[in-house]
Amino acid sequence: MDVKTNIESFLRRGVTVKTVINNMVFHPDHVLKDPMQIAARDAVLAFMVGIAAAEATAAREARRAGIDHVMDSANKADKYRGKKPGFDRKTLEAVLTSLAADAPNISIIARDNDLTRQTVMRIRKNPLNADTSLRKWGL
């Protein structure tokens, strides 16, 4: 759910919503008697959603442009390493050993190695990528 949907849900229940950062107050319909005030409130909410979406898009495009710039450079392998892995070589070896056992339990492996289940499943799916990622980061 997005923020606008959450605020509208509270307003339908009769809750007044006050924002902390901008000190904005959104009153439910029964408090606002004038239809113009209701329309203005809804317009402000819609505007806030539009601004947030534009900012998210701009940030995503800037991040992508930065990555593309590095990938187009001569030393791309040295410059862009991707996200740093949440595990080290010792942990990877322990996970791979556990996965090689009969009927491995992903949840237990994750808990024992202080990893998320998703990380263990990614390692299981492609251990070569996990190893490559560690080498890129010098781990």
C-alpha cells in the first residue's frame, strides 16, 4: 500500500492525520463541511503522490545512469562490483557444505549462519555467482 491509500483509509475511519515533517493536517470528511476543502485535501494528497513518484523515478534513473557510465568505462570490472555480499568466504563454504547434506533445511542453514533464507536460496541456486561476488569484493 502507498501512503495516499493509508491516509485515505484513516480518513474514511474518521481519523485526523498529522504529518511530522511538514506539519500538514488531513481531516476526515465529517470535519470538513465545505466540498472545496475536501477537494483541496484530495488534491494535496494526489500532488504529494505525484512528487514522490517523480523523485523515485529520478533517483532510479540517476542510479542507472551512474552504473551505465561505469560499465561503459575501460576498467568496468574494477569499478562496479555490485552490492557487497552479506557473507564471507567461511560462511559461503559452511552454507555449501550444509546444502550438500541429505535433505538440507534452508531455514536452519540460514539461522546457523546468520543469513536470510533468501540469501541461502540464492547461494543454492547459483553458488558460482556467490563466489564471484566475494572475489569482486576481495572477500
